[in-house]
Amino acid sequence: MQKLRICVLFGGASSEHEVSRRSAVSVLENMDKEKYDILPVGITRDGRWMLFSGEEYGVIDSDAWETHPGNLPAWISPDRTQGLMVLRGGKACREAISCVFPVLHGENGEDGAMQGLFQLAGLAYVGSGVQSSANCMDKVATHTLSDFNGIRQAGWDSLDYPDFIRRPEKHVSRLERRFGYPLFIKPAGTGSSVGVAKVKDRDGLLAAVALAGKYDNKVLAEEFIDGHEIEVAVLGNREPVASVCGEIVPGDEFYTYEAKYISTTSELMIPAPVPEDTAELLRETAIKVYKILGCRGLARVDFFVHRVTGAVVFNEINTMPGFTSISMYPKLFAASGIPYPALIDRLIELALEKN
């Protein structure tokens, strides 16, 4: 049977560039070479695209991949007669591909921008479409749509960072009256806990908003929920399925970027030690949120389970969750009976099903 030709995109002009590279290594190493011809295309931090020609995918975990002597300039053209193009010997050559697997996290990869390019190019791709990707990336949009549909969430508010700079007292006073301390401050449009801070006093609040404002002019403030951090993986298009639940016990005050990808002190418990009726509610709510936001292919849905009341509180959704060797999404489906290579197969099937 003829192999499918899969373009795996990684890197990107994003604050989550390094996470993307780590995820891509795991995806590439778990793809069945008997089923797929793989074209790994990396995007540097400054936005240059290159077809990676190395045979050892582990090098992608560092910047060393950029200097591999066999690399060739590459790009995806919005012209539907071209698609993936590679510059060979000074000539632009079309590479026929069956599907794009964008292992890209954060801005310019997970926020609808790249999905728009794929759609213009007429290419099948893994994951959600333009509108869903944009709404899930923008935490204010996610909260607004979830509120409208009756999903229980932490209390939240949004700040316009330029206005905060002009009138900080107005915003600080409003947040203190509404939430008190502690509370969380987040950029509206980042993932992997980039720019997120737990705030305990006014000085911390001013510093946290300044940090978040480096990443996004729209800043989110959220009520602190004293809860267990539970994640559910979702897979599918029109009839999605939810994995078993997993609990994160952070090695820090919350599940920071360092706790996710650098420190070894965080603990993942799969399945999560929650009552079965709570686990079922978590899975049902994950699928409900997934459908409300129009997701396709995959997403990881994050919750809190309140330590005292046991209430299930939706936190956020990630349309291209981490795929590193320690990431929760593939681990949750492995525990649900779908090992990593089979999960990749299913994601590609779902991508081809969409078009």
C-alpha cells in the first residue's frame, strides 16, 4: 500500500518554540516509517522555514538542527497548485503531501494563523480549524463562550494592558475588590504557563501584569481555586471520546513552565484518584467544552476539582497539547488503551476525514 506523505511542522516564531521542538522529536520517533514518508519542516525563532534532512531526530531538541548541512529552504504556499515547496539546486520544487501535522504550540502555530495558511493551500492538517484554534488560544474568548454555555469556571476578568499602564490604580482596585489575594494573572494568548503568575499582594500583582503584558495586550485575571489539577484528553471530530482523567501534583506552587518541562519534581497520577462519578463528570464536561468551542482532532481540557466541595471547575483548553515524552496527552490515551504510535495514526486519519 502506498505510504502517506506527512509534513511534520515544528519550532515556530513563538514563546513556546522549545516545547514544540521537544514535542516534535517524540512525534517523529513514534511515527510508523512503514506507513509514512515523513518530511520534517522546522521553523526557526525568526521565522525561517527549512526541510530538515537529518536522520537522527533527537538533534531537533536543540538549535543544532538549524545547521544540519542537508537542510533546504522550504515553505507552504497559499497557492493550491503548489502546497509544500522545497528549494533544490536553486529551483522551487513541489512536494506532494497527504497531510500536515503541525506540532506547533502558541502564537503563529496554535492560534489559527497557521491553520488559515493550510486552508488557503487546500491541505489536510491535524487539529482544529481557524476559528476554534483562535477561540481556544484566546483565554478571554474561551471564558466568554464557556460562560454563555453554562460551564462552571473560576471567576475571571480581563485587562487591556496599555490602559493598565496609564491607569494602574483603577484596575488594581477593581481586581482586589473582586478577587482579593491570591489570584492568577495570565497573558490571554499563551500556553505552557508562559507568562503566568500566582499573585499574593499588590506588588506581586503589578509585577505579574507587567510580565503578562510582555506577551499580550490582553491580560486575564482569575480567581484562585484551591483544587486538584485534573486533565482530560479528547480525541475525535463529530463524535469525540475522552480519556481517563489524570492529576498533576505540581513541583511548584502551580504547574509552571519549569514544572512542566524542566523540573522533575512534578508528579502525574493516571488515573486520577477521584471518585468515579467525578471522573465521569470531568469526561462529560471535557467533551461538552470541546464541542462548544468547535474543536476537531484533539485537545486537552484542564480542570480543578475543589478540595473541599468536590466541585468540577473548567480551567482551560489546549488544541495542540504537549507531545513530549513526559506530556499528559499521550500518556492519558496510552492509559485508555491507545498507545502513542496508534494515537498518531488516529490523528492523521481524523485530519484526512475532515477534508
